[in-house]
Amino acid sequence: MLELDKKNFEEEVLKADGYVLVDFWSDGCEPCKALMPHVHELAEKYDGKMKFTSLNTMKARRLAISQKILGLPVIAIYKDGEKVDERVKEDATIENIEEMIKKYI
């Protein structure tokens, strides 16, 4: 799981070839923290098929807003720099996230 920040987001996500999953979370988001170990498990399970990253939105608010991240948690998939899918808030269950990953690998 690659930690993203304002400095590397563009390079690692927007300029990346292929599929990149981004786990948008924040320190104050309890559902995000509950989801995180499961997302890490998926990262191990699908290692090599998709790049897995995470961004703490508390440290990159403008960046999150620029990506239209308005509520948390958000698990988004980008392809060649474009957001192609996402699961937001109540829809961000581990089952829904894995189903979304399987669509793109």
C-alpha cells in the first residue's frame, strides 16, 4: 500500500499507467479506519494486478476536493489518470470494494 500525499499523487495516480486504487481516508473517520485492514488484505490478494494507494485527506484537503472527494470513506479506481469508479460512504463495504476491483483486473 503506497502512502500518497500532495507531492506524489499526480505522479503515482494521475500519470500512472493502468489501474490504481486510492483509499481516501482521514484521521477522524472511524469507518475509514475500520475498513483499512480489509483494504490492505485486498492489496495483498491482488498484488501485481492493480496498484493500491491511500491518501489521508486531512493532509491534502485541496487535493481531495479537486478529486471530488466530499464524504468519507471513498475507495476510487483510476485508469490512466482518470477516475473510472468509486464506492462512497455506506457503499464502501469490503464486498463492494472487492467486486469493483474484480471488474477491472
